[in-house]
Amino acid sequence: MASRHWWYFGGFVVTGILLVGVGLLGVLDALSVLSGGVYYGEEFVLLAMLGAAAEWIVAGIALGVLAVVFLLATVVSVLRTKSLPRSDRLASIVERLEREYPILRQFDASEKVEPTAEDRKQRLKEQYVAGDISEAEFEREMQRLLDDDTADAHDSADTRSRTRTNIDLED
């Protein structure tokens, strides 16, 4: 069975083709005013053409909106299924965008691109093996990462115990 993003993309392609067809029919309908045998003053020719193609314009706008919705659905669907690279730089950019545009916070993208402790340890090991950092620097940074992990685990344990205490107090 085809994945959801292929269905969305198919909807985008179909609405795009229909939009082109509606646009061409609208142009033909507008041009038919010129060959209709009725005389319009120079200033009213454009209005007569717009009047003749009005239903095509409305249909084109509706199809255009639908095509944009399908395109956005395709992009969101693909982004949700693909893994994003984890990087501190990317995380800071995404956090800045989330501060600027609060609606983006609902996607939790900054948490998805922020490197985990395991990612940081792996990168540190790769730097050490490549000779980019010394053994002393490697050990110091690794100890810092381990201390951060311990502090995070301690903070989450404190939060759980406070939650249990609050629940016990409410009972």
C-alpha cells in the first residue's frame, strides 16, 4: 500500500493539472468575448472578459488553495517520517525559529534535532579517534557528559518523587 505522503503528492499533482486546465478554459472563455460580435467600449472590454471568466477564476482560486494544502500536507508528511540530523547548531536555529513563530512549537522540532547524550559521546569518540582532540581533553569532556547525564537523571528522579509526594498529599 502506498504511503500517505504519496497520496498527498498525487493530490497535489492532480489539482495542479486541473488548475492548468481551468486556467486555459478561463482564458478561452475570456477571449470569446472579443469574437462575440457585441461591441464594447474600450474601457469595458476588460470587465466583459472578467465577467465571462468569473466562474473559472473562482474555480482556479479554489483549486489553487487545494493544491497548496496538498503540497503542505506532502511536506509535513515527509518530514514526519524522515529522521532529521541532530546538531547543536541546527537545534539553536530551530529554537530561534520557534521563538519567532510560536505556531512552530507544536511540532517539537527543536527537541528532535537536539543531540542526545549518546550522540554527543559518539561524536566525542570520533573526534578522539580522528586525532582532533587529546586524550586529556577527551576524558575531561566525557566526564562532563557523564556528569550531565547523572544530573539529568537526578533531576528527573526528584521530579517524580515530588509528583508522588504531591499526589500523596492530595489523597
